[in-house]
Amino acid sequence: MKLLALTLLFMTATLLAYASEMTKAESSAINAAANYQKPSDAELKQRLTPLQYSVTQHEDTEHAFDNEYWDEKREGIYVDIVSGEPLFSSRHKYKSGTGWPSFYRALEDDNITTRDDYYLVFKRTELRSRDADSHLGHLFKDGPEPTGLRYCINSASLRFIQKEKLVEEGYGEYLKDFESRGSKK
């Protein structure tokens, strides 16, 4: 029993030491993720368009070249339509020629999970949001440098937040990425 108490005390001290080194944004993100509760299916059906619902909840795919963000050129970030998790930045978006928004990297790797998908017989890598478990699209290894990756994403799974509205929408921590590097386009 004494050993258990000492182990718990050590673990608590270690966690406290780690927590004190986290930035406020990291701490807020951890708290938000820990407190996130996905809406019920009925609420999602009311809140989302039929296309958004079928894509995010039933792994459907929207039409190429006939979706909201495939040709979006404004600066900003893309968040999960269900949870608001930050997923991608316009700074990493590129024209893939596929008709869907494509990115060569994620904005927050921890907000995206992967799983094997054999729906079209051959193996693909499905992308899902971590907290809401929304179907986003697929990951391919035919993208540009520096990663060689193509995150091929359904617009219906995303909400775009313009650079000018990041602070207002609660994503101010990402504004520095646009200001410190100048304009991409």
C-alpha cells in the first residue's frame, strides 16, 4: 500500500511539473478536448446539412469540383464542421487537380486520426477528426514536397475561418502563422 501511495505521489508530481511547462494554449486545448462531448445523432442531423451529415457520419464523398472549398483562395484555417477542431491551414493548401481541397500537411497532427479503409477494395488511409470522429477524407502519398503527402478532404467536413476572423472565432493563436511568414498567395 505504501508503494502504491508513493507511486501515485510521484506520478502526480511528474504531471504537475509537465503541466507547468505547457503553454496556456496547450493547456486550453487539452481541457477543451477532455471536455468535448459529441452531439447526439439527432442533433447532428438538425445542425448539419444532409451532405455534411452523410460525409462526416457515414463516410460519403462529395462531388469533385462541385464543393465549397476545392478552389478556396483566401487565407485562414479549416476546422472540423462538427467539433471545431483545427485541422488545416490555407498555408498548406495546394491545387492537386482532384477537385477536392488538398493539403500537404495538417495544421494540428494530434487532431487527426487514421484508419485503414478497404471500401474500394484496395487499401486507403481514411482521415478522421480526433474528438468528433468525423470522416474527413483520405491520405495519399502523391503530394508535393516537403511532405510528399496529399490530405484529400471533403469540403462538407470543414468550416473555413478567414484569417481576419481567427481572433473573433477563438482561434487567435493561429494568426501568428500568417503574420510571421507573410502572405502565401
